[in-house]
Amino acid sequence: MTTTTDRPSRNGVDTATLFATLDAVRGQNEIAKFQFRASNSWVSGTHSRTTISGFHGAMQELEHAQPTVVDADHPAVLVGTDAAPTPVEYLLHAIAACLTAGIANIAAARGVTLTSVRSEVEGDIDLLGILGLSDGSVRNGYQQLRVTFHIAGEADEETLRGIVEQSRRRSAVYDALTNPTPVAIDVVVE
Amino acid sequence: MTTTTDRPSRNGVDTATLFATLDAVRGQNEIAKFQFRASNSWVSGTHSRTTISGFHGAMQELEHAQPTVVDADHPAVLVGTDAAPTPVEYLLHAIAACLTAGIANIAAARGVTLTSVRSEVEGDIDLLGILGLSDGSVRNGYQQLRVTFHIAGEADEETLRGIVEQSRRRSAVYDALTNPTPVAIDVVVE
């Protein structure tokens, strides 16, 4: 469950540790139960700021190597101050990053060396939904997301396509978006 | 469709422009058709980097005031280098930021001055799914998200709770997570 820098790795993935981690989880499923967390504070208008630091996993409380602070806002055309990307744009980052991490891991596990992975994500959204101007037929969220991968590596086309497909099948963010994820909202009035 | 700094605002929301924008969209629905975009590049292992800059909306190609670069990685316990939060943690940021932006806008539209909005988000995920160690009964994504808002403002408890509830009803990210969002993945082998 640790990484070292002096072991053989492929695609920057320490495959020995990856397989050891899989074996450890096979032996004790509780290791795989994680809880991720974020704290958000409103700044002004549509601008807010999130801090990501602690999480639970591998049967312990853990902290990232450094806390990350990330903002969100609406652009001027949506009456914001454009201090940061919109919340929905972070969904595009999340799906691309999740699929890409999976591609690197799966390629390493299959002994395939990658040279390049890039992706473009587009999300179509009709704001009649969130603006309350639809008769109910327009959803609030994205109508469609498209991810286009450009991948190069030391394997034939079929092998590389198979790695992307396996990453899709194992992706946490792909599942969270394409299938319903329960979201409970509690309110404490102070 | 522009913001100015010398107009009356509430909660940092330029309500006159907000209402004018709603009127403009009512008059021409095409204004509400947006496309958001992100470009991701693999760095190494589970580490990748996304740039968010251009988008389409209000019948024109637009750019954010500045491009945003945001990374993702896996923590050491998940065989990453912990250079940044995980992709799934950005989903927590997205839901908190989306609901909070809605709360500020809706409160302003209803003439309610807010003094503080904070939220904590927790997401439970069993990694047996993404590790391929489940018999299929464990999903890849979050099993449950919980958002807890702490809100204070110049209104009674029922009014403040009503603002949070209306934000939930109009939230793009809440919809994207709680309902299925189609995701198409194309692969170009280079």
C-alpha cells in the first residue's frame, strides 16, 4: 500500500505495488471502503471555494500530501464574475481524469507502454432548465457528454482500444454520471 | 448579458442583470444553448492535467477571463503520486459549488440577504467495483453523496430552507449526478 521510486514501473505506474494492493484488498475487502470529502464556502455571488484534504480509506483516516483549494464561478454571460470555471466544467475534468488514470493503470497491468493520452470533453447543456424557463421538457444537467481520446502506445490499435474500453467499464466517474447517484442534502440554519 | 460593478446588488448578485438575462432568454431560447469543454493530457501514472478555457453560449464562442489548469491523481494508498485530488473528489466540489451558486442567485432574486453559506460533502465509495474485485454487486461510483449546508441570512428558517430546496430543483450538477447522463467515448489511435 505504498509507492517507491526505485522499483520498475510502466507508464509511471508501480505495477508491483498495484498488484500487491489488489491482493491485499482481495484478502480484506474492508480496505476498499473509502469516503471522500470536500468543504465549500460561499465567497460572493456565484463564486465559491472548495478545500479537499482529508479522506477515509484502507481502514484509516488519511490526508492528501497537500490540501487543494479550487474555486468555481459563473462567467459574465451568466451573471457571474468569472473567477473560475463553472461547476459543470469540473464534471468534464472529472470524467477525463478518471478515464485517463484507468487507461494508464490498465495498460501497465497488461504490459503496454503508452506514449501519449489526450482527451477533449464536450458537454451540451440547455440552460432553459436551470433558468426555470422550460416547460419541464429540458433537463437541468448535460444532455450529452462526448469524450474523444487520442492515444498512442506500443501496441496495436485493437489493444489500445481495448484498454480504453476496460477503463470505461471500471470508471467511478463514468458510473457516477451515467447511472443515478443518490444525493442527500441536509440544511442547518445558523 | 453583462455585469457592471456600480449597480445595486444583493449577495454579490447583480439582480437587475439577472432578471434582464432571464427576459432575454425568454425572448430567444437559442441564447440558453451552451457547450462547455475541457482538454485533458496524461502526465504519468494516474496523474493528468485538464485545461478549461473556451465554451459556446449566448450564440457565440466565448473564453473564460483566464484559462484554468487543474490536475487529478490518485493518493499513494491507491498507487498514485498524490499530486492532486482524485477525479471523484472533483464531483464533490462540483455539487457543492453548483448548489451554492444557485442559493446565492435564488436568495438575491427573492430579496433575501445571505451572510454565510458553507457546506460539507461526503461520498461513500467501495473500491471493490473499480478494482474489479466485486462479483458485480458493487457499483464503480459513489454509493451515496451527502451535502450538509450551514446557512445564515436575514430571513426565517423556512425561507432559507426553501432557497436551498429551490437550488436543488434547478441544479445542473444535482441533475447530472442523480439522473443518467449519456456519455459517449470516441477513440482515435495515433
